[in-house]
Amino acid sequence: MFWGGADHQKNRGYKIIYGSRWPVFDALSIRLCYWYFALNKKTDKLINSRVLNHFKKGSVLINIGRGALVVEEDLIEAINSGHLKGATLDVVSEEPMPSAHPFWEHPNIFITPHVSGWNVDDAISDIAFNYNQLINNKPLLHEIERGRGY
């Protein structure tokens, strides 16, 4: 798991924590929060109302990782209450998103077509590299570690 936050008020540095613990942070000084989590038993529904309440009032949540990390009902409540300004989501818990899903009509939630992590040039070079690795019995890029849950 990777967690980070930018503290623009003090030193423009980054607070970074590696590990399986959810970090404790001073929500008043964090203006940018980001995460890079695999989806597994420990991270499913990790971004819930408890976590969202730590975001600075008026923040915007952007999720380009895994949709199931965010408890969608808690996100809507945080936006409707005014705690969060809004959200931009490239991923949601159920894809394709049902036509009756409340995100479609919410004025402060923006949906992108799940394309943030895809780059055809990168994919082509990775495929070519992995092909050469495979035929030479060498380790591949981006191998799944099932024992770790991703």
C-alpha cells in the first residue's frame, strides 16, 4: 500500500507512509491526499465516512485506482453535507455503472470513462518486453502476487 499527502502550508514536502496501517494525519494541513492501493480484503471499502471526515472541508476526491476502495454512499453523504466539494471518479464499485446510479445525476460528481491508467504506447512496449522475458525464462513485468492479494 502507498499513501501520501502534500503539505502546501508548511514546506511543500510530502508525507509518505508505506505499510499496511492507515496513517494518522493532521487534516487541517493536508490539501492533497492520494493513495495507490491494490484492491484486496484489507483495502475493500477503505475510504469510508471515518476517512472522508479527515479530509479538509471543501476537498475534492479523485479516484483513478479501484472503485471498491470507496464506500459510495459515504462519499455522496460527504458531498451532500458540504464537507467535500465533489469527486471525480474514473472507477466505481460496479462497472459498467447502472443507469440509475446516483453518481450520474449528482451535480458535484464527475465520471470519466475508466481510462486514466491506460496508455497504448506503454502497453505495447510492456507486452513486447514481457514476451522477450517469457521466451528467455526471465521474470515478467507486473506479475500478480496472489499470496499478497494482488
